[in-house]
Amino acid sequence: MPDSPALTPALRRSILLLSLSNFSSMSVQRICDAMLPALAQEFSVSLAQAAQVVSFFAIAYGAALLFYGPIGDRVGKFALIAFCTLACSIGSVVSALAPDLSTLVLGRVLVAMAAAAMIPMGLAWVGDAVSYDKRQETLALLGLGSTLGLVSGQLLGGLFTDWFGWRWAFWFLTALFGVVGALQWRDWRQQRVQPHHMAGLAGAPATRQRFGAQLLVILRRPHARAVLLTSVAQGALAFGVMAIWASHLHAKLGMSLAASGASVALAGVGGVLYMVGARRLIPRLGERGLVLTGAAALSIGACGLAFTPYALLAPVASLVAGFGLFMMQNTLQTNATQMAPEARGMGVAMFSTSLFIGQSVGVVLAASLVGRWGSTAVVAGAGVGVLGMALFFARALRRRDAALQRG
């Protein structure tokens, strides 16, 4: 495949807007975590009942993920993202004005159903607009917004709740989604007049196959199956088990919940560091090198968290783990955009769904296994398991490269 030219200013502007919607999407997922006690007090309910704003969001988000793939392939991915970003603003207004918990949950569900489109369709749009040789670097720029949103969501929720009241967090989201959505809509209209150069795009035009037919087309491809299986494993072993990292540090090292939570949050900072350095690392290591190096860093970080007797080393271990995790994640995302170029939206939606399923299963398994084996064994075991996952995917990449050379 020929090298593509440098990204144009117009294309960079569009990617910046997609990164902002990714930031918004990840922030809104976590913004309620710190405000649960305030919600319980406001609506005179238990903490478990207040947590419905988190659990119902997750259910609605996961259920909506897969269905945006064929929609994006048909109506246009960027337009769909802009529409859904504006819809999130409406859902945030419902949340901000909620007179009771049920209305707040409804507003959160509306936001979740719309926010589910942003990250997978953003990845798919980049797959359409950027050739494969520059796609991983571009996706790292896109992922910077997601990673910063992951780090910022809980912080923003806590700050707004403490300083201004929890409703102002949703007014902030209303403004954020509204401004970003309006800018995206304007950018989409400009794209219709002057389309972005689809530099070196590999693949056939989007198909009009039915939902089930698209699923079968993707699942019949060996490399696509490898990407999806790896995403399930990464969701369970990395993102899922990460949910117990803070409680492990609290129980084993006696760290306060605030300190343990802050230490785990540094995994997101590690991800940001990778995104910043991705432009240099990607050509040096190549895809297989990125997967194996990332897995090694994640494994070292996870085992460090599991076994360290010193609280001061926990933030360092978390930072290293996050750096490796997002190195692997960026490589997986890049491969997901090329699983089915003729149904790219559907392919990336399947990838996102697989990751979400793996994460959900991983949280449940990790929590149940802690009672049997202890948190040290679960955190360390997941870190070692990541190495096996990386070897599997590196072998799949080798088989794909060999097939491309033969073809």
C-alpha cells in the first residue's frame, strides 16, 4: 500500500472534534461515581439505589454499542456522531432538571444510548479517512481524548458536587456536548462540500447487507476472529480486573480510599504518556512489538501492584501498567478498523461490544475470585494472563502479514 500524505488541516480539525466527543463520552460514564452519596441524600434513597445512575447507564451503553455499526455504515459515521453528541446534550438537560431519581436514571439512559456511538464510529471514520500506514498514529491522537476523559470523569464529578452541587455537573455536560456537537455538525456540512481526501484507503465501498449478514461476513474472517477474541480477553484481564485494584491497595497496604483511587487513576496518565509518544514508538516497534511490549509493561505493573509492600510504589506500578495497556489497546483498535473495510462501522462496533462484554465479565469474575484466592492472586494472575493473550495476538498478526505477502 502506498504511503499516504500528511494529514491535512481539515482532517486534523475533524479528528480534534472527534477526540473532544470521545472525551465527553468517557467523562459522562464516570462523572456520577463520586456524586452517589450526594444523590442518595438528595433523593432520600440508599446508596445502592443511587448507584442505578451508574448501572443503568452501563447496561444501556453496552446494549446500544452493536447497533450503531450498520447505522453508521448507511447514514454516515461523522453525521451520526454529531447527531448523537447533540442528543447527549438533551439527555444531560433531563438529568440536570431531574426532580427524582427515576428521572435522573432516565436522563442517564438517554445519554448512554447516544454516547455509545461516539468512540466506535469515531474509530471507523478514521479508518475510512486515513490509510493504514498512518492510522495507528492518528488513532492515538483520537484516543487522547478518551483517555483524558477516563481520568477526568470522576474528578469532575467530585469537584462539581463539592463546590457547586451535583446538578451543575450535568449543566457542564450539557454545554460541553452542545458546543462539540454543533461544531461537529458544522464540520460535517463542510465535509459534504469539500470531502476529506481518503488517502490510500484500503477496502471496498460500504455494503448494504443486513445486520446478520454483516455479522457473518466478519466472523468468517480468521484475523477478525482473533481481534475479537483478544478484545474480550483484554476487557476481562485488564479493564475488568482493574476495577479491584483500588480495593486491593486499600486492603493490603492500608491506603485510604482516596489515595488508592488516585494511584489507580494514574493508569490513565500512563495512557496519556503513550498517546503523546506514540508517533515515535509505532514505527520503531511495529504492531507485534507494540503488543508484546505493552503486555510486558502491563504485566510488570499489575504484578507490582499485587506484590509491592510499599504504598509509594503503587502509583508507579499503575503508571507503567496504564502505559502498556493503552499501547496494546491502540494496536487492537487499529486492527479493528481493518477487519471489514466494506462494513467498517459494523466491524468496529463488534470490537467495542466484545471489549465491553469482556470488561463486564472480568469485573464479576474478579470480584468472585477475590473471596477464594485473595486480591493479590487475582491481580497478579490477570497480569500474567495478559502475556498469553499478547502471544496469541502477536501470532495472529504474523499470520495476517504472511497472508498479505502471499496475496
